[in-house]
Amino acid sequence: MPDTWEALEHDCKNCRECSLWETRTNVVFGVGNQNAEVLFIGEGPGANEDAQGEPFVGRAGHLLDDMLEIIGLKRDDVYIANIVKCRPPENRDPLGVEQEACIGYLRRQAALLRPKIIVCLGRIAAMRIIKPDFKITREHGQWFEKNGFQMMAVYHPAALLRDPRRRPESFEDFKGLQQKINERAHPCRFLMQIAYFSVLCPAKFLHKWCFLDKNAIDGHFCVCYITTILFERTWSLSDEDCCKQRCISLLLLLLLLL
């Protein structure tokens, strides 16, 4: 069994366990942060995904990006995968035999990722991951606990494109996801947020909007500004070890500013 992302992706891209390999252009393995706390699971690739080798890149993918942005997330903060990695012809629902042939790759992705939260995108994924009799119209947005994971399902973005009247319901579902993420937030993240908004954010504001030359800003705030940029570029949603190290650095920085 592959124990690295690279080995798993290599095996997946060479898979011929079902007939979908005969019509695929690309294997759509997955995309996102491999240390993410949140795993999104769709049913399978569409035409755009098959062409580009990345999940959710068409109109439905753009809508998913917008919904993530509403709750302060982006693709780099989560991981996105599918039940099947190859496109079913004519975008039909993946057959049970196809799901069974491919589900092992998703299980190994989850084992490597170790997410805290799983969000199923649509009915097919919810029936496979949460429970076989899942009713998306009645049970979307509800939380389930299974095998140590917190799980919920939302309408598939493609379904929202077909029926925009369901978008307000999906907005509430994503707000529920945001609340669940905040409930699970590591204490170090809370300290990070306090330090950022009380010290680093004002320093960045002064430099960006007051049109002050860096040399004219107090040295302490120069340190704050540089630290802000570094933290913004390296912050990971689920990297608790780095979180602890950064919080220690921030505490030292706060002492410097006193």
C-alpha cells in the first residue's frame, strides 16, 4: 500500500481497475492542501476536469471557489477529491462497480490527509460516504459523525447552477461549515489572530495606506510588517506544529513592542 502522496498518485494514474480508463483523457487525482483539516468529496470528474486533470475547474468549480471565499477559505486551505478519478461517459453517475474499483484511492487519500471534517458535494458522494439512503434535499447541512470524522453534505455546485433557488440553503450550509471549523480551531490559532489584528495588521495598514517610506517607519513596525508577509505566505490551516512555533515568535514580538 503506498504510504506517500507521490506513490499513491502514481498508482492512481496508472489504474485500469474498471472500464473508465479506456475513455479518460486524464486521471483526476485531487488538489489542495495535503495537510488540510477539511476534505471535500465530489462524485467524479466532468469534461473540463478530464481535460485538465484537476477537480472542479469548470463553472461548478468556479461556484465552489466563490462559496469557499464567502467563508474565508480558498482551494489552498482544503483538499478536493472525487469518488471516482476518471470521467464517466456523458457525465453519467458513476456505476457501483466503478465506485468500488476506485474507492480505495480515496480511502488512502483520507488516511494520508487525516482530515477532521469531510464535506460531500452532492447526493452520490453522500450516499457513498455518509449512508446509502442519504436524502440530499432533506439532510443537506446536517452533521454526522462516522469513523471519527465530522461529516456533512451540501448540494453539488452543478445542481446549484441548474437550480439557483437552492443557493440560499447552500449558503447556510457553508456557514455551518465555517462554524464547525471555528469550533475546532486550535488555541494557538486564536493567539495568532489576536496578535495579527492587534499588532501586525495595523503595521501593515500604516505601510500600505499611509504612504510612509519603510525607512521612516519605526523599526518595530518594520519588523511587524515583514513578519506579517512571512506569516501570510506560510500559514497553514492545519499545521499545528508550525502554528505553535509562530505563536512563540509572535509572543516574543509582542514583548519587543512593549
